[in-house]
Amino acid sequence: MGMPLELNTMIVTKGKEKRIEENIFALQKEGYRLYPIDIPIDVRKTIESDSNGTGVIKKVEWQRNTTVLTYQLVSLNSTN
């Protein structure tokens, strides 16, 4: 029996990210997902939305059909 695995090249938060420190966030996603670590990637609220900024994933944890990302927001795109 195989394990379903999804490869992602951007962080899509859907507003569910939790701030751990000033610019460190945790995000829990359903299913097993693989992300590039220590490489800047796009952070978006939805797949179709504009980029909110750039993040660098520091840790990926898999447990009970869940993926938990810990990422650092390294740049923020602001309309101000």
C-alpha cells in the first residue's frame, strides 16, 4: 500500500498560520506534503491570490496524515 504524497512549491496559508515568534509561523496542513527547506518560496493566502511575501521553511513534520510547517517570513509584500 502506497502513501499519498503531495509536492508543494509555495506556502498557501488560507489564513490558518499561527505566529510563534516575530517572523516565525507554524501552519498545519492535511495530508503528507513535501516542501523545499531553506529555499525562499512564495507565501500566499490562496493559490489564486497575489503573493503576500517570501518564506523560508525551517522544519517539516509528518504525523497522522498531517503536515506541520515551521517557516520564517523573510519578506512581506505590502500595499502601504
